Amino acid sequence: MSMSEPAPSPDTDCYEQACDQAIAMCDGNLRSTIKALIMANEYLEIELRELQAAAAERAPARRRTRGDAA
């Protein structure tokens, strides 16, 4: 590491390790790694939308007052 490079932070090390693990799980194939991460992200986005919808159903309906816009 040169003097101009900042020292890696613990967070960066964690991300580096996660990248290495993801690549290793895909046998070093970077395209497969990216594809797997995109698929995992899509799955999590769907889960988040479903949880948000479930939370909205459980929330009490907001009552309109005269000050609310129609």
C-alpha cells in the first residue's frame, strides 16, 4: 500500500470478503456471480414489497379531515 492510498476500513474488508465468497461460490465465474447477486436482489425486492403491503393492510386506515386534500 502506498502513502497516497487510504487504509482500508473494517467495512471495506467486510465487503471484500463478501465479494471473495460470492465469487468462490460461483467457481470464480464473475458473470455467474453477478447474475446470482442480481437474482438475490430481485428476490429481496419482492420480499420487501410483500412486507410493505402486509404492513399497510394492518395499519389503521387514515381518517380524512377537512384539511386533507381530496
